[in-house]
Amino acid sequence: MLENFDNSWKFIENERRIQFTNIPSGDYILHVKASNSFGEWEKDGLAIHISIQTPFWRTPLFILIMVFIIVTSVYLVYLWRTQALRNNAERLAFLVTERTKEIQLKQDEIETQNEEISSQNEGLATQSELLEIRNVELENIKKTLEDRVEERTKVLEKLNAELIDQNTQLEQFAFITAHNIRGPVARIKGLVNLLPKGDENLINLLSASVNDLDEVISDLTTVLSIRKGLGNVAEQVNVKEQLQLTLQMLTDEIDKVGGRIDITNFQAVSVDGLRPYFHSIFYNLIHNALKYSSSERPVIIVCSNAIADGRVRIVVNDNGIGIDMRYAKDKIFKLYQRFHPETKGKGFGLFLTLTQVESMGGSITVESVQNQGTKFILDFPVSKSIQ
């Protein structure tokens, strides 16, 4: 047993140790008794004096020191906090003073600005009165101008109607004239053939003049027919089919110059227009490319197209002798314009092509470099039925 802690005996049998827990500090006596194999216990046993010291953190001195430290710390925190509050109060007082000065300055500025605004308002009131007067004047001028514009518009509409009527009459007159002249010209050609054989040169000159006149009248009739047919109902035309038909018609001319026509990048698209016009357009462009091909290189004509933004772009590109665009730029689509006098031609095909393209709502442009080739670019709206 442990005297002064646990006064009861504990039988530990064959164990050589004993354990006590939570023993407070103080003096204790551990009593130990043993027995022999016969169960006889010794009378006095063994007594061991044990002294357990109190931990330093439980000593009164340590507790007193800790209390002192805590009190001192609280006091120091109190002093620091008090000083901080005092400093904050002084800083706030300084800021309030500064802000008060700033507010006073702002108030002075606002008062000055208010005075300026009042002065400006007076000026604006005066200007407003002047503007009202000007507005009244402008309204009067506007009314006068509207009356004049309306009057001029009526005059222009009347003149436009007269011009349309005169233009129609002129076209009818030109068409009738060209049609009526063809009969006498045909009779003159017949009479030339009936002339007695004599001065062959004179007869040949007369025959050539009559033939030239007949061609001019034929060209004029063709152009007038196109202009007169602008109101024809357009149809959906597959331009690739018309191109292929044209190439079949020009097979002999292509073989004659040993040319190659590339339509690999020509898509089958449809355009609202007239089939004969597209056939004529392709015929004139490709026939010209063959006629004005270069003898220095193989003849290659590339036809392609593309669709973008609801429009079809058709390109006919050759590697022929080209055109001097410095001279031909503003003349190439004019009637009876020729740029290669050494090659037989009339200068009518490109004018006819332009007329047919524009009659179908399209446009045509040309790019050319001498001794390199020529590119014609046509632009048409895609057929409305497939948009």
C-alpha cells in the first residue's frame, strides 16, 4: 500500500512492480510485504519513503509572476489602445478640418459657377429667342423650297415622260428605217449582180460597198432587236450548258489553231436571262480569243466561274496577243472599234456582248497585257429561283 494516498493492500502475486496514478505532491511511504511458498507473510515488511515535489508551474511564486505578467500586459494593451484612439481622434480631427476647408472652397467654386451659369442662361435665353426667329425664317424658306422642288419635280416628270416617248419613237423609227432599207439594199445587190461584165474593179467596189452597207444595217437591226427585247421574260439558263454548246460549234476553229479549252473550274450554275444571249456572249469571247491567239505559244483558254454574295462571276482568260489598254481602255466596248488592223474584223462583237450582258442585268470588264493575254470578267445575279 501507499501510505497517505492508498491505505489498502494490493495483492500483485508474481508481479515485480506496482503502479499509482494522479498522485499529488507530498510525502508518502510505500509498504511492501512478501510471503514464502507456505503462505507465511513477514510481519514488518519493507517501508520506502517517497517525496513528490510540486511542479514549478503550480508553485505560488510562479503563479504570482504569471498574474503580474498578465496584469502588466493588460495594462500595456490598455495604454497602447488609449494612445491609438487618441492618435486616431487627432487624425480624424485634422481630416475633418481639412475636409471642411475643401468643402468651403468647393462651395465658393459652386457659387462662382452658379453665377456664371446664371449669366450663361441669360445669354442662352437671348440666343433661344434668336433661334426661334431663325427657325421661323427657315420654315418659311423650307416651305418655299418644297414648293419649288415640287414644281420642278412635276416639270422633270413631264420632261422625262416626253423623253421616254421620244426615245421610244426614235427606236421605232430606227428599227423601221433599218428594216425598210434592207429591201432596197437587197435589190441593189441583185442589180449589181446583173450588171454587164465590163469594168470589174468598179463592179467589185460597188459590190463591196453594198455588202458593207448591208452588214451595217444588219448590225443596227441586231442591236435594235436586243434593245427592243429588253422586256422579254427571262428564263433560268444553265450557263455551263450554253458554254459547252458554244465549244461544240467552235470545234473546227479550236482544232485549226491547236487550242485547248479548260472548263475544269466552271460550275453548273443558273442565271436568269436569255439562252441565245449567253450563247452569243460565249461565242464572241471565245472566237475572239482564237482569232487573236499568239503563234509563239500553245493556245490555252481557261473558262471558270464562282458564286459569292448572291452573284455569279464568270471569267474567260486567254494567253493571246493581248490589247494595249492605254489606248483601248475607254474604247474597247464601243461600236466598230478595232485594235489589231492586221487581223480581219468589224469591231462589232464586243459591243454586241456588252449590250447583251447589260440587258440581262450583268456587267463586263476586261484586263489585258500585250503579248501575255486578255481576261474578260462577267458578273450576273444568281437565278432568283435557286437563291
